[in-house]
Amino acid sequence: MVKSNAKMPSQQVFILTAIAMIAFAGNSLLSRAAFLETTIDPASFTSLRLLSGFVMLWLISFVNHQPYKGEGSWISAFALFMYAAGFSFAYVSLSTGMGALLLFGAVQATMIGHGIYKGERLSKQQGAGLTLALAGLIGLLLPGLSSPPLFGAILMMGAGVAWGIYSLRGRGLGNPTLVTTGNFLRSIPIAVVMSILAFTNADIDLSGFWYAIASGALTSGIGYALWYSVLPFLKATNAATIQLSVPVLAAVAGILFLGEALSFRFMFASIAILGGIALVLIKTSSSTRKNEDSN
């Protein structure tokens, strides 16, 4: 992976960013496929994902001559575990695109809400965007034939809040790959305790095992490493808006590889939620540029 202090051609930034977004969408696809096509249980899937993710991140750090030296924290590790566990249990019942949309919406809502709590003021455009996104979420969750299972939706939104907290805690904490490696390592014993408590429901078949390993090592470990390698070359708001593509990519992958249906409710909710978030982020970007120009 490219070190943050190196220069990177714009074409390479674009390619690596695209691969990272595909990897993030792949996380949703692999998780949903595991619970559709294999007998693996969510607790075992979570533990294997975190373990394989740590191993891959450790190997990447080792190859880059950046040995792990205890980075990370237990609080962040717990947030990481809550994200991974909620993600797995939610995908027992949610479709690929639905899960990714709920996750992404909750992540962005958490981070935007944190900014408001810290005193950031919303412009009219941002307020309208936030209202539109909330309306889309309410419309998505209203009872109906195409509404997602409520318990699964709550679990995924909880996972999104946990990932938002994890992201907020990780700002400016040194080498993000090493910090993530340490957090993955610390999350493993927490996941093992969960697996022990859920032992009576444990079930791991070979296909489910490899889905979990791929989710942890490839779409999580390598995906995060790629993302962190290009993040220094992207403006903060650009990085946030780029991630708007993940729910769309996940939905397309679910349709192509798992034969999932695309409902009108999901389409309209996606437009409202992602469009509303984009209005908030784009306004933030323009405000930031004005502040930079005035300095």
C-alpha cells in the first residue's frame, strides 16, 4: 500500500478508490450471501471476519515495514465489534442493498449529528437535505409489503451508529492502518465471548467459513488498507460523498449475484436518503472552500 507521505498520481487515486468502494459493497454482498447460501451462524461469521481482518491488516503492516506496536484502544475495539456483530445479525433478514443503505444512512447521521452537537450550524440547504434524508428513512421503514424486517433494520442502524462512533474516534490518531489493526486485535476476544454465549446456535460449514474469511481478509482488511492509502489524497467531503456509491453498488451486486428484487420503495428511499445526505455534504464542502479562500 502507498504511504501517506508519498505522492500518488490522480489516475491511481481514482482506481484505488473505486476498488475500495467495491470492497465495501462486497462486504454486504458476502455477508448476505453467507446467510442465504450457507448454514453459518452470525456469531461465528463475526468472529471469523474480525480474526481474518486482523491477520490481513497485520500482514499488510508487516510488508510495509510498519510493525504493529500496540496502537488502538478498547473503546474503539468495542465500537468495531458492535458494528461487525450488528452487521452480521442484520444480514440474516435484510437484502444486500437495503442493509447497505440503512448502514450508510446511520453512519452519516451519526457523524452529522455529532457535528451539530459540537455547535455546527446547518444552512437552509443542509436543513432541507437532512429533512429529505429523514423522510426517506421513515418512508423506507413504514409498514408495507416491501418494508424491511424491523428488527433487522434496527440492528443495521445500530451497526451504523457504532461505525460512526468508531470513525469519529479514529480521527487524527496516527497511522490509521496500524490503529485499525490494533482495534481488530482487541475486538477478537469480545467476539469470542459472544460466540461462546451463542454456542448452542453455532454452525459453520465450509462455504460459510470461506465467506467469512473473504469478508474479513479481502473486503475488510484489504478494503480498509486501500481506503486509508488514498484518503490523504482526497478532500474530507469528497471522501464522504464518494461513499454514497456503496449502497448503490451493493444493491446492484445483490440483484446480479443473488437475484434480489429492486422495489420502488427502495429506489425512492435511496434517492431521498442519499440525495439528502449529498446536499448536506456538498454545502459543507463549499463552505470549507470559502473559509480556505478567505484565509
